[in-house]
Amino acid sequence: MAYSIWWALCATASLVVGFALSRASLRYLGIVVFAVTLGKVFTVDMRDFQAVYRVLSFVGLGVLLLG
């Protein structure tokens, strides 16, 4: 889980710097790193959680992606 947090922070930094410097490539990199991190969290890191927490996490993700 610590790696996922670290990669999410790196993705956030890439997005912030990309917007600050008006560099689309850094923004795209941040989005891709976020997507890969999110995939890792929901496929690898969530397997240790109880089913109820996994379901709530997927519902929360769905709400975030719709909004």
C-alpha cells in the first residue's frame, strides 16, 4: 500500500507541475500514473480487505468516475 501512496503523490506532483508549466506531456504522465496506481490498488492491494470494504470501494470509485 505504501508504494501506491507514493505513486499517487508522484502523479499529483506531475499534474501540478504540468499545469504550472503548461506542459501537456507532464499532465498526461500524471494521468497515466494515476490510472496504473488505481488499477494496482483495486487488483492487488484490495485482495486483503473484506468483501464489504471492497464493494464500498468499487461503489465509491464509480461515483467518483461519474462525477
